Amino acid sequence: MKPNFLQVTLALTVLCFSNLPIAFGQTAELKGKITLSVPKVSQRLARGQAYRNRLAPEKPMESKAMSSSAYADVVVSAHPISFKPKLQPLTKNRTIDQRDATFIPRVLPVTQGTVVQFINNDPFYHNVFSLTPGNEFNIGRRMRGEVVQKKIGERKIEGLGEVKLFCDIHTQMNAVILSLDTPYFTKPDANGNYSLKDLPEGRYEVRVYHPDLMPVIEKMELKGSVEKDFTLSR
């Protein structure tokens, strides 16, 4: 008996799907703990206080120590090797504040092409500039809120990698925009624990970044739930 058209079609369909990867449509999770070479809470002195006191001389001189998690500047990212991810600019969490003469956050991870907004929340002048090749810009000196009102404080991040930021008024201020070619990234919690969920199963290059420490880069196959700890050091 010769097979009919329906039988042939069904056989071809089964054959096609049998050649697809077993992990087709499935997702993985990468989680673990980050350890730093000096895992301590950083104490950064809010400098520029004398400048502020000239604006409000009736206030006494004071020092304000700002505490932040030791892991606040760490970024864990997963870069697919076995497939090309869909990449879109971020529309949320793309703001860097200038407060107490400090960039907050100090490290902002974004996808390539994201527009980042800089907001001056201090009662005195600030500036934001970068000399990073491919991402050079200077928004000029702006008073509190002025960058928001005039939209001058927005900048589209064109290149990949570190975009180093400075203020030409307060030389101690510095920050980094980390421009990524992957939508799969996260920051650890205050205890160093991280989790990347809903990763399409496949092969990845996993990178762990901190601006003051040597980066860790490791290739791995991600399938199901994978636990991996990383240590950063100088």
C-alpha cells in the first residue's frame, strides 16, 4: 500500500522536529554567590562639603559617610554563544543620580543603545562627561533639576563595554555605565547572591564585572538549574 499525502506530511514533520535541539523552548537558571577579595562595606566620604557650605554658610561643617553594599558595583552577565539574543534598549532603570557629590549608582548596566538620564539632585552645580572612545560627551554644568527640564542630561550609549563618567567640578566623582550586548544580566543582593532566570538553554560566556577588580570570564553550558560561585580579586 502506498502512503497517502497525509501520512507523508506527518512523517516529514516528525523528521524535521526530531532534528531540533532537545532543549528547544526550555529555559535555564544560573545562580550562585559572588565573593570579593575584600568583602566589606565600603565607607565613602561625601566630599565637596566645603562647596556646599559656601552655598549655605549658616549650616555647620559636617562629614557624611555613605555606606553601600560591597556587591553594589558587581554585574553578572550571560552572553549567548550558541544563539543570537534579541537585544532592545532599556526603558526602565536607566537613571544616574548626582547626590551628595556622588554618582548613584556607581555602576549602571544597560543594553547597547539605551538612553541614560543624568539627574542633579544636589543644591549646587554638577557636570557629567566621558572621554571613553566612541562614547565621548559632555553635558555641561547644570543646577539641580536642570538636566531633567532641558533634556540635556540624556545620552544614548552607542558602544559596548565600560563608559567611564566624571564630574569636572568634583574630581572625586566617578561612575561606569556598562554597555552590554545581552539582555541577560543582574546584580547580586547585599549578601553576594545572584540569580539569572529564564535563560534559553545553550552555551554562554558568563562574565562577572567590578570596576576595581579583575573580571572573571567563563564559558559554560546552561541547562536546567546551574549553581556557580565566582571570586573576584585584584
